[in-house]
Amino acid sequence: MSSIIRTVVADDEAPYRNALQKTLSLMPECELLGVCADGLEALEFCLETPPDVLLTDINMPRMNGIELIKALLKQEKTVRVVVLTVNEDDDTIFDAIAAGALGYLLKTSTPQEVIDAIRAADQGGAKITPKVATKIIQAFPPRDNRLRSDGTEFYVLSPREEEILDMMAKGLRNKEIADQLFIAEKTVKNHVSSILEKLQVNSRTEAVIKQLERKAQSV
């Protein structure tokens, strides 16, 4: 761990930003580089002055936390990201971790838990709220059901990605999936891109075939 942990905070709620500043003042080794009110501001700041740790919310204007993580780590791969949010739904958790977040805390976390998460992230470790960790563990099927015939494991998709992939297997296009799930078509496209990346395939057809193979193995 470095002697100084250069940190940036991104949160659109002023009272919570102030609370975080007070929390970080309890860390003698923390150097607060900047406090940003939205994702785009945080991205621009972090690209200009890369921190050791970025502490970010998810729901923010102009650019949300997941978009921020992806855009930042694409250019500054050494930044450690800790999510601090009220979001505890499965999709958000998996999307944040898939984007590269090391830590995931809820805003009900104590100041000490936030401090511990920043210190852990600075060392490359992960600090996850127990409630969130339970969700992650429960999302993994039994190990025997995650193995191909050659003994290698399939990539694990989030519950929403599984749902969308099943709908793709039924021949539904992005707009049809979006209409049925009551989400934006752009959101579906993002999920499809994530599915292709996780399954290491180049097309929807290949993804569907791999899904069918995986389900056959789990029977």
C-alpha cells in the first residue's frame, strides 16, 4: 500500500459528498484530490489527475457510475474503483463488477467500512457489503452445473443477461426484448455486448449456440 492514497469522490448528492469528505478526513493517509457532482465531471477529472482510488455512486446525471467505470478503466487501468450506492439490484451489482469495480458498498455502510474499502482497494483487494456478497454467491449455480464436458467452466452471466440471452434464443430482436422487459433498447444493446464479451463470441448466433450447449450440460 502506498503511503498516500490519492482519492476522488463522485456523487451527485451534496449532503452525502460532504459526509464522505468528513469520513475521508479520518484517514491520515488519504489525499482527497477532488469531489465531483456527476459521472462526466469525474471522468474528466480522473483522466486529468488519475487517483489511486475512485469512490463513485451509480445514479448520477450526464454519465452514470457504470459508464464512468468503463470509460475510465479503458484509459487508466491502474485506478481502483469502489462503488458506494443505494443500488442493490442484481443487474447493477453485476454490471459494476463486470465494468471493473473492486469494491461495492451500500450507502448504509459505516464510515469505517468505507475507509476499509478504500484501503483494501488501494492494495488491489475487494471489499463488498455482506448483503451484496450474498447476492453474488447466490448467482453462481453449483459448480458441477457450470462445467463443460471437457471440465472447463462457462462464463457466469448476470440474471438479466441470462434472461436476455434466453429471449435471444427465441429469436427476439433488441427492440422486442426491450418492449417485453420495459427497458430502453440501448440498455438491451449494452447487455448483448456484455454477453458476447463474456462468452467470447462475435455474434448473437454464436451466443445462443453457446447458451444451448451450457444448458444441455447442466441437465
